[in-house]
Amino acid sequence: HLTTEEILKDEAGYPGPMNPETLELLFQKINSLEKRGVYVFVSWPPLPQSIYELNSAIAEARYETLVEKIGKERVVGKPTNFIFEDEMFLDGAAHLNHLGKKDFTRRLISLLKPYLE
């Protein structure tokens, strides 16, 4: 599970597309799970509106990197599908409040339905 901060700005401050080390860790986890027969989907984390507005180019570049590296069929939704009002977060950009959680779940289910039909 990667946080919004890890996706938009990793510890090394890697600009633009995702840090290659972060992608490698993601690939390792996906490969490990698939060896056990698990099909893996990756969704975008909830993004506060204010953070997305300041970092939309970075978020979109990292989305494109994910799609390129693991395939569009594995990436559920786009960053814009997971933008929430700042007030829906409990502590900055990390955790949604109860209303945000319900909305996130509804959005994720809606985006997953086509994959499960």
C-alpha cells in the first residue's frame, strides 16, 4: 500500500514518473502474488483536491508510468477518479474520514465492476 505522499513525492524527491526503485518493489510484490495465483489490480490512492491541483502533472506522469509498466488492464481508474475534497481527510493526505471512505469504496467498486463481469 503506497500513500499519496509516496506516489507524488518519494523519499529521494524523484520528479516526474515514478522512482524506478518504487516500481521495482511494486513489480516484486505483484510477481510474488501472481506466483500464488492472485491476479493483482493497482488503484490510485485518495488524493486531496488541493494536492492534486498543485501536483496534477506529477500524478498524471506517474499514472502513465504505471500503465506503461504493468498494463492498463491492471490499473483501476485514473488519479482524477480518486480526488476528494480536502475536508474528507482526517490528517492531511493520508486517511479519509468515514464519509470519504464510503465514497472511495463506492468509486472503487464502480471501477472494478467491468473487470469482474
